[in-house]
Amino acid sequence: MLKSIQNLFFPPRCYSCQKIVPELTPVCSICDLKVLKTHFSFDKKNAVFWSVQNHFPIEKAYSPLYFEKNSPTQKLLHHQKYKDPNLFCEYFLSKISREILQEIKKEITAILPIPLSPSKEKNRGFNQIVPFAKTLSKALDIPIIENYLLRSTESSSQVFRNKEERKIQIQGNFHLGKEKMSDHHFLLVDDLCTTGSTLGECAKTLCQNSNNKVSVFSLAYVG
Ligand SMILES: [Zn+2]
């Protein structure tokens, strides 16, 4: 009752264009069409794979969406990053086909969200990718491991850095928790893959002195 009165005065709106939408629908049908899918497979043949592979050898990679400026995808990811990381988890999951989920499930032994530095997480109040990583973990029935891959040094925003500067800056930024894990095929989960340098550095850290393999999942790829 309270909810329906609330909806009367404050109806749910599309997070991209503000048009009124049915309850529990993050975007309207027009914006939904503009959330561009990549149609990548979980393999070695796509652009996300090569972005990361340029920095460190990985097994496979996948990204369900393309990231474009001013697109609904950008608006959703921005909202997820700075306001509420929980709202679009099921929506993003719905963009991944059953076949891809099965492919991932066949090989991956643990899911690892990319960590933020402790001070950044404290300031923001959350790590924006953790709720989605948990949703993926539940859908695949694969454990999520937090607090194993850790981010050490502070890093200023990457937005205005060029490729070389980013690569130098990100080196040595990650380390591992005390108990060493071996013989895993980790799936690193991030929201956005741009140059692949962060994901590559994480993969390198996870493979140091251990018999681990790493694959990569990024919600969106900046093509
Ligand atoms: Zn819309």
C-alpha cells in the first residue's frame, strides 16, 4: 500500500532518460536497445582478451557490453560506481547468455572482484563491482573471494592519463593476502576495461610463484 502510494507520487524512472518505467525496470525499452551488447564469447578471440594479454598472459576474457560516451551504459555504470552499486546487478546479469554462463562455470574455480585502494573504498563507502561479482558468484555457484587480492598504494584517477603513464603507475599496486592460494583458475571481475593495464597487473600478481590461471570479466569494454 505504502509502496503504491509512493509510486503514485514518485513513479520509478528510467535511470538513463528519466521516462516513467514499470517497477524494478532500470531502463526504458528505448534505452535498453541502446545498451549495446558485444556478442563476444568467453575465449581468446575478443578485444578484451587482447587488451589484457598485451600486459600479461591470461586464459580467456569476456565482456557483455560496449561502453560508449553518453550512452545508457555509461549512465548505469556511473550510477553504480558513485551512487548505488546494487541496483543494476540483475539487469547486467540478464545481458549474459546462458551459454556464456555455462562456459565460465566449466572452468572457473573462484571469482575475484578488482579491489579499490582502502582509502578510496572508505571515501566511496563501497567497492562498486562487489555486488555484481556476488550476483555472478550466486548465478554460477562459484565462490567469491574478497580480501585475497589487495590494492596497496594510492593512485590518482586514471581518466586523464595516457597508456604509458597508466602502465607505469599501476605496476606494483597489488599484493596478495597472507594465505597463498594455488591451482586456481580465477575470474577477475571489473566494471570497465579500457587499456587492460589494471586487469593485467592483477593477473600478474595472482600468478606470481603459484600455479594459478586467470581469466577476465569486464561488464563493459571501451572499444
Ligand atoms: Zn530511457
